[in-house]
Amino acid sequence: MPLALYALTAGAFGIGVTEFVIMGLLLEVSADLDVTISAAGLLISGYALGVVAGAPILGALTGRWSRKTLLIALMVIFTLGNLACALAPNYWALMAARVLTAFAHASFFGVGSVVATGLVSPDRRASAIAIMFTGLTVANILGVPFGTWLGQAFGWRSTFWAVTLVGLAALAIIAIFVPRDDASAGEDGSGNTLAVLARPQVLLGLLTTVLSWVGVFAAFTYIAPILTRITGFSESAVSPILLVFGGGLIAGNLIGGKFADRWLRPAVLGSLALLSTVLFAMSFAVHEKATAVIAIGVFGAAAFATVPPLQMWVLKNAEGAGQGLASSFNIAAFNLGNAIGAWLGGAVIDHGPGLGAVIWIAGLVPMAAFAVAFAAHRMEHRRTTREAVCDPATS
């Protein structure tokens, strides 16, 4: 794989740390800024909403930029946003800085996916996307625990100072190794570009992504109370178990990319069916400690096995003008699913069957994603068949 691809992976690592590290620092932030823990938790929601809003806003403003220029600009936004987080004098300044940082998220992964697929041969495009997203998975395994330790030992601001340095390093690596492209390689900002969002296949792909990750985060958001209150683990055991989940993320991400390179449609449908099956099985497995740990690792693999196929599917359906915009919207769709999933899990706990039912209810949602993807594939098959019948060259 070319070095430019690993430059994108470095940027993905930094963004992944920024997104998730705040989860381990809620107590420190709430105490230092004199806000409640729930208010500190909204810094996570604010980031997610910033990701969703950033895709259309930056897509409209940067439509004529070359992709390398846009990637560099996004890393500048990311670095300045983390610097602002480190210097934030109060809660609302920190919230604004988090939202600013999030603006770079969707566009970086969206445009980065397009750049990654252009760096390799057609039969390795999904694997290239998977390698870029490895930065995100490694951030969960190594970056977030280290950032949490750093913030707890030296104050939460030290974590954002460290991530600012990561941003500067990623910026330099991208500037050096990602090849130049001219402005015509980017989106043209015209109505033709925006029209890609009206394509039924693209919209169905985005809906599939949202639904799949509603299921993932409905379960994952509440994994700590599930492990302590249902399985019976101590609170100190949760972090090591999450390392098993992180290992599953890396494995599933790379395997999903390999399958999507060879059989894209089966990879999309198969990964969704696998995710739903794993969640249903996990609802039983969490009642025993040994099976719970295994289930957590398999859950991580099943969750991220969906990412390269879903991202590649949207890129394929958005071929031509607007590909980068559609890709960015798909990243926003992942984050919208995260936000809805966290809400759904909370609603099940507070107003539904309770904590014990969260995982199996989460397993129902990928089934809906599977149904949407299957309908989209049937629609595409019928369209292709009609075109073949109408094309005189095939008769």
C-alpha cells in the first residue's frame, strides 16, 4: 500500500482520539468547569451534531478545492479546534471548540475515502478504505486510553494539547505524502454535484448506514453498566475488556475491506446479517463472564466489518460528480446513527424493558438496515436488467 494511504491513517487516528477521549474525562471536565456530569456528556452530543452539520456546510464551501488542499485545510481546522479546546476558559467555549473540531470529521473521512480509493488498483479500493479507518480503530485501542490517563494525571487540558500535536504531525505527513491533484479532481460545487444526494441508491445507502450504527451504539453506549450490573464484572475490569472490543474493531475492519473488494453486495448484506446475529447472541452471552468477553470481541469485529462495505457501496453508487460529497454524508450518517443509538438505548433503559433488553433490541435495528440494503440491491438489479433488455448491443 502507498505511503499516502498511511498519511490518511495518521489523520484518522488524530480525529478518532478527539472524538472519543472526552468519554474518559467527563469527571475531570465537570469538576474543573463546574458543570454537571450530564452537561459534560453533552460535549459528546455536540461533537456528533457538528459532524452531521459539517458535511453539507463544508461540502458547499469547498466544492471547487482540490482534494489535497481540502485535506490539509481540514487538518488545520482539526488542529485549531483542539488548541481551542485546550485553551477554553469555560464550558460553552469548550462546546464551541468541540463543534468546530467536529466540522472536519465527516469531510476528512469522506474525501479521504475518495483519495484512498484513487491510490490503489480497483480490486483493492475497499481494503484501502479499511486501512484508512484503521487509524480510527487504533485510536480507540491506544489513543483514547493514553489520552484518558494523561488527562487524569496532568489535567484534561493536557490531553487536548497532546492531540493538537498529533494534528500538527498528521498535517505535515499529509502535506508531504498525499499526491497533488488539480482543482478539477474535487467536486465542482454545481447542481450536478448536489444532485447525487437525490439518487435513490445513494439515499438508501445513507439510510442503511444510519440504521446499522443505531444498532451498534444502542448497545455499545451502555456496555459498561451491562458488564458491571448484568455480567458481574468490577468497574476496574471494564477497560481491559474494552481492549478486546478494540481488537475486534481492527480485525473486523480489515476483514470487511477484503470481502468488499471481492463481493461488495454480499459483503454489505452479510455484514449486516452478522451484526444482527451477534447482537442477539450477545444478549445471552453477557450473563456469563467468559462468554461475555468473547462476545465483546466478536461484537467489535461485526460492528466494524460493516464500515468498508457501506462506505464503498455509497462511493460506487455516487460514481462521478458528487462522489466526495456523498462519501462525506455517509460519514455523517454513521455519526447520526451513533447519536440516535445512544438515545434509543437510554429510552429502553429509562422507559422500556430496562438494561437487560438493550442488546437484543439493538439487534433488531440492523435487521431493518438489511431490509433497506436488500431492497436497494433488488432495485439496482431490476434497473440493470431493464437497461440490458433495452440496449440493442446486448440483443
